[in-house]
Amino acid sequence: MKAGVVSIAATCMVLGITKFISEHLINNPVDVYCGGISSSGVPDTFHGMAISCADDVLILKDEDTHSLTYLNAEKIVAIWGRPAKKKKATEGEQASEE
């Protein structure tokens, strides 16, 4: 297979994943696996709210620290949704529930 054909196929795959993420996973909490293994032997995954996916870059926002992670869409092996974290109730909300 010629290099140009492989390049076109890879581009189509990335367009497919970015389109899927944009249409189905934006504003949802996700876990993303890009193929790495941590030193403890556990698969390396990235976690966060999928806030944007454009120009072959997925942006995740950490729900606790609000830091941003930018992932190259070409490197995504697997992506899946996960339950949203429950927000902690403030003292006023707790008092109104009682």
C-alpha cells in the first residue's frame, strides 16, 4: 500500500472519532485510553469532562481541579462514558433537605 493511501485512511479514522466524540460525548464525563501502561501495570487512562473536540484534539476538563488535558485524537485507542460525580451539597442545601 502506498504511503498516501495509508495517510488518507488514518485521516478518515481520526475524522470518524472526532465526529463521534463531538456528536455523542461532548459535555459528558469520559475515560480515554491511548495505549500506555503505568509503572504499576495498570492501563493509563485520562479522565474528565469532554468539553471540546476539534482539529484532531480532544479537550478534557478535570471535574475536581478544573485543569485541562489536551489529547491527540490520533492516539485514542478507546473512549467510554462514565457516571458524573455527584456534587457535594452546601450547608444551605443540607438544611433545606431536613
